[in-house]
Amino acid sequence: PLAYWRLGEISGAIARDSSGNGRHAKLEHGYALHLEGAPGAGFCGARENNRCVQFAGGGLTATLDGLPDNHTVELWFWNGSPSKDRDVIGRLYARGPEVLELVRHPQGGGAMLRLTIAGQRHSPTRGESVIRAKSWRHIAVVHRAGRVSVWLDGEEQFQALLAPDEFAVGPHRGLTLASGGKDFPGFEGRLDEVAVYD
């Protein structure tokens, strides 16, 4: 991978890059470390427990200068907010004009993903998958040949075209996970095993 943040830190405000490429990320504001992470035999040894970060008002930021146009960002997430509390549950992923949020599912009973690019919301390519609270799910945001697609647990949810110059500005190369802002809530829950690769 180009970057790999396992998010198993015990202390501090730095998420170490395990890829060997030195792309360490920053943990900001409200978060708790070393909580139980995503399940999977490949993450740890037989007698180890996988660990993660839980966010409550905070987030992770990383600089990704030199990232190729064709790349993928993947991560595991665990939503800790009941979907009945608000329409926008939290922002999971933001990079340049791209925003991926958890929002209340229209049929109730959970949440769903919403992709916005440069202010334009995109409809899912398949039915709106229900995301239950307090369960681990996997997301991949894939950039290939001028398109971005979002995958949930191996099934495509969105596909959209990107304008050629949308990531031309240096600051847009940065990646933000979980952070909220003045006009939108951050993601309240756990993130684990974040990887970026070409």
C-alpha cells in the first residue's frame, strides 16, 4: 500500500503509517484509543486482539501529495450513533470535492451511504443498503479512469464521473476521515485498518 494506518495506537496523536512510506496521519480533537477493532484473522496473531480508534467529535487527517490518479482508499467502520437521532449521522470520508456520509435510511431501521461530489448528490447504483449501528462494515472508494466508485462490503453502491481538474490543487490531495464541521456532524464511531493503494 501507499499508506496503511492500522489505528492500534495506545497513546499520542499520531496514526503511524505501517506501509513504510512515512505517511503518518494526525488524530485530532475527540477520540479514544486502543478499543476493540474489526474482526479478522488476518489483522492479528492468534493470541492478539485487533485494536482501533473511536471518534467522538474528532477525526483523522493525512497529506497524500503525489497520490496517483488511479488509487483506492479502504477502511473498516463501526457506527456508534443511533440513526433515529438525525438525518445526517456523520461524515465518514472527505477528499477535495468528494464527501461520503452516513445518513438516515428512508425506510428506517438503520443508516445508508450518501456520496456528494462538488455539491452534487449521486444516487446509488443499486438498492440503498441498510447499515446497522454497532456492526463492522467495509468501504472502498475506488478511483479509476476518471471515475469514482464506492463499494460497501464488496458490492458497488455508487459510480460517478470526476472532472479532470477536480484534484489539481495541492490541498485537495489531503484526506479527512470522521471529522465534522460547523455545518455538518462528524462521524461518531470506530475506524480501523485504513489503507491507500494504487
